[in-house]
Amino acid sequence: MWRIAAPMILSNISVPLLGMVDTGVTGHLESSAYLGAVAIGSTIFTFLYMGMNFLRMGTTGIAAQSYGAGDNDGLRVSLGQALIVSLAIAVLILLLQVPIGRAAIALLGGDQETQLHAATYFSIRVWSAPGTLANYALIGWFLGLQNARIPLLIFLTINIINIVLDLLFVVVFGMKVDGVALASVIAEYSGLLVGATFAIDALRSRRGHWPLARLTNLSAYKAFFSVNASLFVRSMALMFAFAWVTAQGARLGPAILAANAVLMNFQNLTALGLDGIAHAAEAMVGKAVGRKDKAALQHTVSLTLKWSLLFAAGFTVLYLVAGPLIVRILTDLPDVRTTAMVYLPWLVASPLISVWCFLYDGVYVGMTRAREMRNIMVLSTFGVFLPAWYLTQPFGNHGLWFALLLFLASRGIGMHVGYKRF
């Protein structure tokens, strides 16, 4: 488990650290509009790209089952199909970038200055689409091979280059949100170069051939889409909930929007840290399913759940003790700091509430139970999150954070009940 989980924890934690640098470099500029613009722009791409996260999750489950069954041709098909679909989606995003950008910025709101900077950010970062989506496919494929070292290298390449260029473009060259966006574009293609190089080496070491009919015939994609269509709906419902938090924060004022952007770094750190263990569950559960080993499946779930709970408790203690310090590091704007401190207790409680849904995401991916994941996510989003937000609107931003935590809790409960049933 730790051969997979440890590299993925390091990989995942580097992602919100990048978000913190983005927040930090814009949070120290002369106006909170820059911070709000990056928050809006990042939310748009989180919605776009994480909505396509099925390219990683679905590829991991399918590749892990092929790996467990010793099917080298199947491994080639899982990678080839994922890369072809990722390229097709990226081209579509680039073709539709103008209407997508305008509609998303109008939907998320914010004042005129913030929206103007957000548009600049979007128009540059959208060109990272081919690299970002291809990286999803490569990372998922390597995890299916029980190899987390290469995803770690990809993540570190992307995030280290991004952080260095953030500081170079904004602090040294005096750029604003355009520098933050450009750094992300360059970093994604650097990561793609690393991933493609190691994928070629991995395929050379596993004898087999490319079944071209399964890559060029649309009917051969039936299994791929049967899993990934449900994962796509699931991811979109998830990102709808987080985008809703940003949008409603924008409508509560610039200070709330900026404070929620700061606090969302805590939630991202929790999610991606716990997802490191969930990634191990994906690979190990998928391998057990491929081998039809029920005992290994049950042991994997028990083991990864135990470690997930320990990590969640650690995050809660970290935020309780160091939360105010982290807020001060991320921004020196007095009104944003004060506002963030008011809502920090919600983030202290979040890890122990959300740990269940993160772990079971990994279990369900490994079992390719995509339809059940979709149903639980949709119910939690539209049957729990939105009604909870609507009923707690009189409590303002407190009601918004309460609704988000209730959403995370309902997902965990629903997935636990579902796992016990099947």
C-alpha cells in the first residue's frame, strides 16, 4: 500500500501547495481583485479539467484489472483509448473557449474589475488543455500498473515548474494574473514530456501488440465509455458543488470571495492528501478484482480505511493549531484575513467528516462501480447540498460551508452503505 500511497500523498499535497503559491503571489498584490480573479479562473478550470477526471479514474480501474489479469494488450488499449479521448476533448475545449469563458465568468459573478482579470487568466490558461488531459490519462495508467513513482515525477515536474514560474513572472517580471496563467500552461506540457517518456519505456518492457481495431473502431470504446460516462457525470456534479461555493461567495462580496479562496486551500490540501491513500485503494482493489481475490479486496478496504482515518485526524490537529498562521501566510490583506478567521472552524472539522467519501471513491474506482458512484454523487449534490444551502441562506457564508460539509458527509454515508450491499 505504501509503495503506492506515499508517492501519491507527496504528489497530491504538492497540488494545493501550488494553489497556495497562486493565492500568495496574488494575495500580496495591491488589490483583492487579482486574488478574486485567480479564484474564479481556477474554479473554471477545476470545473473543466476535474470534470474530465474520469480520464484518470476510469483508466486506473481498467488498467489495474488488465494488470491483475496479466493482459498486456489490454494495458495498451486502456492507455491508447484514454489518450485519444483526452485529445478529442481538449480540441473541443479550445474550439469553444470563447463561449465557455464568457458564460463561466458571468455565472460565477464578481465585480467588473475581478471579471476583467479573470477573463485574462482564462484566455491564457485554456491552452493547457491538451497537456492537462493527456497527463490525467498517463497518471491513471501508471497507477493501474501499481506504479506511483512516475505519477509523482509528473506531479512534481508540473508543480515545481509552476511555482518557480509563478514567482519569476509575478514577483520578478511584475506580471499579474497573466503570469500565473502562463506558468500553468508551461508546467503542464513539461509534465506531459516526462510522462510520455516513461510510458514508452514501460510499454517496451511488457511484450504485446497494439490491437488497432480497438483504438480506431468506435464500437470498441463501449467498455471505456460505460465506465467513464458515469464518472464524467459524477465529476461534474462534484465540481458543480464547489463552483457553487465560489459563485455564492462572490455574491456575498469581494471579502467573502477572497476569504473562501484562501480557505478552499485547506479543503484541497485535505482532499488531495487523503486521496493519496485512495489512489492506493484504486490500484490494489482493481488488481484484486482482476485476480478475482475477494480476501485481498476486503483486506485492502480495511487497511486503507484505517490509515485514512489517522491522516484525517492529523489534518484536523494541523488546522486547529496552525490554521491562523496559514491564513496569515496566504494573504496580508486585513479584511480577507479577518473574514477567513471567522469561517476557519468549518475547515478544522472537515477532514474527519469528509474522509469517508475520499476513501470510498478509491474503492469504487478499483471495482469500476462507476454507476453507483454517479448515483450517490448526484443525490448528494441535488438532494442534500442545494437544499441545505437554500435553507441556511439566512446564515450567509456559515450556511454555505455547512451545506458543503453536509454534502461531503452524505457522500461518505451513501458509499459506505453501497459497499456493504455489494
